[in-house]
Amino acid sequence: LGMLGEGSEYDSIPYEKVECPEHLALAQDATRKSCVLLKNNGLLPLNPDTVGTVAVIGPNANNRTALIGNYYGTSRYITPLEGIQDAMEGHGRVLYSEGCHLFHDRIEWQPQARIAEAVTVANHSDVVVLVLGLDETLEGEEGDTGNAFASGDKLNLLLPASQRRLMDAVLAVGKPTVLCLMAGSAIDLGDAADKANAVLLSWYPGARGGKAVAELLLGKASPSGKL
């Protein structure tokens, strides 16, 4: 295709342009503009000065793989957890629980052991940000993925069972909850979409996408992406 061979137009790009400030700013702007607000009953934007304690829960909350999709280089990464922690510094407290594995029934030796922790974190918070979804190990081009779920395709539109159990348990606590989805394809949330106060689809938002997600949740930017 002439993209990678000798003498292509990309050979003339100086290495100093890699992760230069203007390109990083452009990437952040693209992330902010691509996130889609699927639902908001008035909970968003969160006010960092009055929101109190924020629970950040879920297997994608601090998952760097979920930031970058299938094509990427090396970079500094900012997950949604880190983005919210940075944005809330000096304002309120941020609690965290992984809650469950992305698709296995356990993180350690006991099945579903972290769900109780997630429920405790939710109970001790004023608002919950539940970060769920997929990453390149669950969806991608055939041969890219390394899972037992059809290796490159999905068997259905549901979240993995581990995440559905976590989602149901956290929503049952009854705290105001934002569902933040990180995925590259359609997801069927079932009645969880009705129970959550807001749903933000961030796709795979890039290496520093967690900062952009925090800006959207806390009102520093307005989500403008469309499906």
C-alpha cells in the first residue's frame, strides 16, 4: 500500500513529533468529542465541590488495556480511576474497588470475592461511577484476541457474566450511579440501563482517555459524540 515501505510520506515525519504537546492535545480533544452520553437523568455533571465521596468500581476502572483498543504504541496512561482521582484532589474522597475480573469468575482464589468489597465501597460513597465493558482480549480482529469467547467475535451483546453480577449488586445498593462503558462495539445492558442514573460510552478512549472521561463526568467538557 506504500504506507510502510521505503520512501513513503511518513519517513519525513521527525521523531520529535511523537507525543508532542500539540498531538497530545489533539488526541484529548478527539476523545472528549467522541464519547457518547447515552442517558442522563440530571446526575451529570458531577460538581467536585459538592459531590462528596465518589466510588469508582469495575474491572475497566483501572485497566490500561481498555484504553488503547487494538492499535497502539507506548505512552503514559491515565485510566478513568486515575483521571477522577486527579480531578477530585482537594475536593472530595475517591474510593476504588475492582469488583470482578473482566470475564473470569474470580480475581483471586474465591469466586466473586470482590463483589462484597464493591458493595461496601458503594455503601460508603455518595455517587458511584461503575466502569465496565470490554478490551482487546474480548473483541478484535480474528486472531488478535486470546479468550474463550470466539476469539475475535462475540457470542452475544451482553457483558460477561462476572460483570453482570457486579453491575446488579452495585445498582441494588441504590446510590446515584453512572455507568461508564469502555468497548468498541454494541452492549446490551438490559434493565441496568433503566436503573442507572447516567450512561456514558467512552469507547476505547486512548492512552490518556481517563482524563477526558473525568472531564466529562465533572463538567469540564460536554459530551458531544453521537452513535
